[in-house]
Amino acid sequence: MADRAMTEPAATGHALSPIALWGLLAGVAALLFAWRVGMQWPTAPGDGIDLDRVILFYSTLPRAAVAVLAGTVLGLSGLLLQHVLRNPLAEPSTLGISAGAQLAMTAASVYAPFLMGRSQGPVAFAGGIVAVLLVLSLTWRRGLEPVSVVLAGMMVALTASSISAALILANGDYLFSLFIWGGGSLVQQDWGPAIALAVRLAIGVGAALLLLRPLTILGLDDASARGLGIARHSSRFLVIALAVWMATTVVAEVGVIGFVGLAAPALATLSGARTLRQKLLAAPLIGAILLWLTDGLVQLAAGTGGERIPTGAGTALLGGPVLLWLLPRLRMLEWPDLGAHGASPRKAGDPWLIILLLLLAMLLAAWVALVLGRGPAGWSVAGGEMLSDLAAWRAPRIGVAAAAGAMLAVAGVVIQRITGNPLASPEVLGVGTGAGAGLTAVLAFSAAAAPGWQFAGSVLGSLAVLIAMLAIGARAKFGAERLLLAGVTMSALCSAVITATIAMGNAQSYVLLRWLSGSTSQATGVDAWLMIACLVLLTLPLFLAARWLDILPLGENTARGLGLPVANGRLTLIVLAAILTALAAMFVGPLSFVGLIAPHLARLVGFARARAHLAGAVLIGALLMIVSDWLSRMAAFPYELPAGLFASLLGGPYLVHLLAKGVPRHG
């Protein structure tokens, strides 16, 4: 018999039976709900309006119903996606469905607000189905490999989220309320969303029961399914469309709720559900309990001072550790080598001539960014006194952008060579968002913390995430792909911490929002010279340690055999990469993909040895960020987009293209 493409998560022993455990958790959720109801229980009727009665019947009760129904819908949707794709990591968030729906709704709000009056559901469904079709089309040639599908989905999600933010910023809308909505707030004002979710759930359950036989067959390998006479592709797309329709309904009604669709099916299996019928019963129930319990804890943390954390951020805080815990327990038929389909890149005959050409291209881009721009009167080329005036504003931005791009590129080269993973980067492994989590920790003590303290917190946060990723990978014996997924999970976890803090609406929130946007608009001449000096001081040791970077990708045993101090060398490189990432993130935010793109492009043009690879990546990273910063100022004039955000709009599609085409191996 052919092996299954996905086996079940490894069973573990339980001191408490699964039914008793989930009954206990449901009981805790019910107690939290009862406590909340007790706070709003109506007093004796009087002549006026009883505000407590209004809050109870039009906010508290509908909110509990929405939590239960949305959790049930997401649990069922996640189960269907995982089953038909034979992928234990598939769910609406990891496949980009939720982010696609959010992008569609954002675009409709900006350009076609009439659609949002009565057509939120169809708009969200259109965005979700386009996102999942994009993911499937990009990974079809790879046979819908589980890791490739999830990585493509996560990158599509990141790109869609960046475009959503860019649309809002470009149109001058107030970002803060939409940011909280995107975090998945379950606050309710009537029973409309609960009724809509109940209708979708009833239809989804009915359709799943009608499709029970095709679903059972689709869980088998393709050869078995073909032998049983089922129309595999049409049946699979029909089930995916059903799952997307249910998941996007949740996005349309309450915003993005992540990880419930991932955790519920996995926990159902770990709790003993083996057959599809058992999972169809267990996964939705567990999803309902998880979201109801999380929402109760969010309200408990809020107390009487008002809700501070969106429930969606709470589920990410819960789901991140759950996924990290599940990764070593997930057994798949194949965790593919993402470089297996990509040819080794050619080696440049004269790499230093190419480096000279890249230097000239970077200087040309800097000159264009300095003299060419748009103003109230249209495009103009500055010269003379006008250029002198504009240079005082434009030159520091160009310097900071170039230095930040070069820093991310260097960090990307180091991380890719340490891990031997061609898809690793500061952004993808969560090092950039780790810097944000460290910054958040510093701001928790004081919103007016000095820049030195903010930088120290950012460095410690990025360093902690990078060391944690490598430690997790070493302990669990992860391959490069599992390490990459662990990094994306850590990124989501750190992002949830940042989102939760921003949602509080205090002074720290605005500092983090400014950091998250990654704009160079406040850069000064001192910032530019400081960044350039740090780049030189931190990068020169790497050129001197180029032998380490050449040997480490060959493996730990080979490196030791050649006399390399593996532990000390790796730690030194990790610390340098973390500092470089934190410095760059302070100015261009956590998401730019320059740390991924620049090393790739440098390798594609023929830089195989470490010194040439570093030099080429530095110049390409600086070039990319200079161009991104200039475009961010010009594309939506008079509004300005953050440079890091614009770079992510360029870098995200490139990463998705790499996943579809096959990643070049280290040469």
C-alpha cells in the first residue's frame, strides 16, 4: 500500500482523559462567561432604560455566541483544508485566506465602499479564494508539498497584509481602528454576526456530511483515490471552496482569528480522534472551546477598564506556542529539500567586475533619488539652490535606507549560511519581529525610553528569537524547512505581542505603530552617519571571517574536521546578525524581505564564495532599499508609504516566485 502523504501527529500519554480535559476547559470558559453575565445581570426593572440589560442582551450574549460559532466554523474549515490537502499545517491563516479576505475588504472600503454595505461576505470570499488559488497554482508543480504550500501561503499572507496597510496609508485613512479590527475583536452590538455565522455553520456541516465519502477518499493518496473513481481535482477544489467560504465569513464578521483552524484538528487527533467522522465532531467542538476560552481570558484581563487586547491577538499568543509544540510531533511522508528543484547558480568569471557595476548602479540610484522627485507642480529635477535645500531632507533618508538595506542583506547572508537554508532571512525567521517584541518590553516600562534603551531592547529581542530558533531546531533535529516554519511561527507570536500592545491605545501604541510602519521620514544626518558607521564596523569582521561562512554550510562535522571553532564561530555570527537586524528594523520596520532577496540575487548573478557573496548582497540590499524608499515617496504622492513596507511589496512576490520555481542551492 502506498504511504500516506500525511500521517497523524504522534500520540502522547495523558494523565487526564481527553474528554475530561476538554470538559474541564469548557467548564472554565463557562465560568468566565457566567462571571461576565453576572456583572451585567439586569437589576429590578424601573421606569428608565436598564443599561445593564442592553449590554447583556446586545453585547455579552451575542459575543459569547460569536466566539462559540466562529471557533466552530474555524475548526471545521481548518479540518477540511488539512484533510483534502493532506497537510497538518494548513488552515485559513497559514494559507493566506484570512489575509486575502482582509485585503479585499480593505480595497473595497477604499475604492468601492458601496460594496461593503451589504456584500461584505462575497467581497471577503473573493479575496480568500484568490489567495488560496494563488498558493495552489504556485505550488502545483511541487505536488502540493505540505511545507511548500504553507510557506507560500504565509508569504502570500504577509504580502497581502502589506498591501492592505499600504492602501490605508496611501489614502490617508485612520489606521488605528482598522488595525484593531484586523486583530480580531469579538466586541458585538447586535445579533447579526452570530446569525450569519450560524447560517454558514449549518450549511457547512450539511455540505461536509454530504461530501463525507469524497472526503474520506481524498484523505488517501492520489493513486488510491484515482482507483476508487473519484474526480479528485474537482472534489478537492469544491471542498476547498467550502472551507474558504466558511473561513472568510468569520473574517467579514469579526476580523482575522488565527491558529484556531490549525490547533483544533491537531488537538482533536492528539485527543484520540482517528476516523474522519470523529474528527468532524471533535475539531469544531475543540475550536469552539478554544476561542470561547481565549475570549473569556481576554475579557478577564480587561477587567472593568475596557478591553485592551483583541481576541485574535490572544489566539495568536496561544497558537504560536501550540504550533511550536506540535512541530516535532508532526510526522510527514516528506519534508522536501526546497532547493531540490532549483539548479545550482552559475559562478561569475570575474565577480569583482560585477561588484563594481553594482556599486555604480547603487550610486546612480542614490543620485536619482536625490535629484528627481514630485512636488505640487509635478515631476522636477532639482539643481542648484533647490538641490541644496532638498539634499538636507533627502540625503539622510537615502543614507539610512541604503545602510538598513545593506545590514539586512548581510544578516540574511549570515543566517542562510549558518542554517544551510536558502529561504532563511531575518524577516522570515522572526528576527525582525523579535526586535519589535524586545522594543515592546522596554516600552512597557516607559513610553519615553531613551533611544539607547530602545535599541538595546531591540537587539536583545532579535538575539533571543534567533538563538531560540537555532536551539529549537537543534533539539528537535529539525530540517531546514521545519526550522523555517518554526521561525514563521515565532514571527506570528512576536507580532501578536506587538498587536496586543498597540491595541491598548496608549503612548506605547503610537511608538510601536511608528516603528511598525518603518518609515525613514524622520531620519537625520546624524542617523545616516551612525548607521553607515555601524554597518562598516559590524560588516568588516564578517569579511575577515569569510572562511567560517564558506565552511559552515558544509555541515558541523565537516567544519570541525577543518578546524573551525563551530560553537564560538556560530555564536559570534548570530550576535552580529541580530545586531544588524535590530539596527535596520529601527528604521525600516520588521518586514522588508531585503534580507531574503539580496542574498538570493547575489547568488544568482554568480557570487558563490562568502566574500563576494557578502559584497554583492550589501550593494544589492542598499540598491533595493534606496529604490524602495524613493518609490515610497513618489508612488502615492502627496502621501508617503513606509520604505520597509514598500520593499515588502516587491520582495513578497519574489519569494512566492522562488517557491514555485525552485530555490537555487548554495554554490
